[in-house]
Amino acid sequence: MSRPVIGISTYQDPARWGVWEMPAVLLPAAYPRLVRAAGGRAVLLPPDDARDAARDTVAALDGLVIAGGADVEPARYGAVADPRTGPPARERDAWELELIRAAIEREVPLLGICRGMQLLNVALGGTLHQHLDDHTGGAGVFGSHPVTPVPGTAYADAVPETAVVPAYHHQAVDRLGSGLVASAHAPDGTVEALELPGHGSLVLGVQWHPEMGEDTRVMAALVRAAGERTAGERAALSPRTPDPRNRAPRTPVS
């Protein structure tokens, strides 16, 4: 059976390689590496502002990952920017919000990582804390802390025990978006995972960076949900084998 195709959002930034310096579409290699380790096939999704680009892109995927990165622009959730909030990435915000909405509409399994979880919350009407202390290991250094699952959630099904996770964020979920529930917490009460129960597919966000660790279970949950959805669609589209009991009797040949 073919591996589920998992799209991962990317972003455009200036970059240098060899003799070149120009805008490039970027994504840390750890993301596609984690998708492969979890049994999926990774494809990268550069920002595209064409009409219906997000809907058409999501329609070609089995699952979607919204990657971590820059702070979400506070105007997206009706707030004034805190001085400690980073510069806006408006093109990326717009592209990834459209991807999230298309995935939810089409019931394509979705995983938001760090910024991706925050953007999922904003897409459904939630808000963010613009600054927290002690959720990184310092500038450019991943920290770690324990995360405890909420029993009965999809996240708890994937990771039932308290786990120490790699983290790098200074923003977090404040008011939950419509229909979302918290499915894991840090010791200080920060929402570390959220999900959309009762939806037709897995919709999960985690505040940490699973791609920076060895635990593949969160990504494996997405890949599994993607595979199950695709298998179900194929079964629904395939012609049914006729029941031999319903066949018309053959006319005898003279």
C-alpha cells in the first residue's frame, strides 16, 4: 500500500547558498524527516495567493501539517501587538489560515505544530497569549518540559503518559477557538495540545516541536488518520462486486 501524502506548509525568507543570495522557500529538514519516519510521504507547500490555491492543494493531500515559525499577527485575533511580539508574516498567515480552513472543510487530517497550533486556534476564533517566559532553552536553543495528556482525547490515545518534549515558543493559546478542547498541559497550566473532537477527521495541534525529538507518535497519529481516510474514500469509489445470488439466470444455449 502506498504511503499517505502529507503536505507541510513552508515560508519564504532570504537565504544564501553557494554564490547565491535570494528569496527561498524554506522548511527545516526535520519536518519531512519526521513524516517519513512516521510512514508518510512528505511534500512541501510554498505560499500561493492564487484563488482557490489552498482548496486545490488540500484536495490533493491525504494529510496536512502546519509548521512552526513566526508569531501570528495579533490583528488576526483582534489584539494590539505586544512589544515582544515578532514582526508580522502576513503572506504566511494568510496562506496557512486558508490551508487550515480547507483541511477542516474537506475533513483532511490536520496537525499544527507550535505556530501551527496557535494558527489553528486563531482560525477557529480563539486568541493567544503574546508572551510567556521559560518555554525555550534560550535564543536559538530548544528547551524541554513535561506535557501531561488529558484522558479521553485523541492526543492521549497517541501518547497516554506524561512525556518530556522539545519546546521553543514564547506565545501560547489563551481563549480556545470554537469547538476546540485542550488535550495536554504543561506544569504551569499552558495548553500544550488541542483538538477538535467530533470532527470527521483528526484535527490536532501541539505546542512543542516533535520533529526535534525521537518520538514519532504524534506524527504517526496523523499519518494513520490520513491513511484511514484515503482507504475509506477509495472503498467508497470502487465498484461493488455483484452478489451472485442477484444475477439473472443464464439463458440456455440451443
